[in-house]
Amino acid sequence: MSRLVIAEYDAAENALRLAEPLAGVKDHEKVRVSVERADSSGRPAAVNDPLARLASLDAPTGDIEQMLSEIEAGRR
């Protein structure tokens, strides 16, 4: 399961303060987090930049005409 959750870091208490509770997560259950610095709007930069988000997936890319021809060839 993966989802975006906004949190604020409290250095004095060495804790992340969530804006809302994590639905489906039990109290004291361990979770893995990925920390990204937010931009001036308060949202992680990758969320604001769709191309950065796409690049972060490390998915293969290709020319649309080549992809369509490969799909068509697979139908034959």
C-alpha cells in the first residue's frame, strides 16, 4: 500500500506530526516513510511537477508511434 500523507517534523520530540490519522494503520504499528522536502506551497515538489513524478517511476519510455505499431503487431 502506498499513499501520500502530509506531515510536519518536530525536531524537539524527534517525531512526525500527521495532518490526519492513518486509516487502516493500528496504533504503534510500524510504517515505512519516504521524506521529501516540501516546496513553498507545502506540498512535496514531486507532487507539483508531473514530469518529475513520471521520471521518478523509472518506467520505460518510447515514441508513441512505435508503441502503437508494437501493439498493433501483437494483435495479429
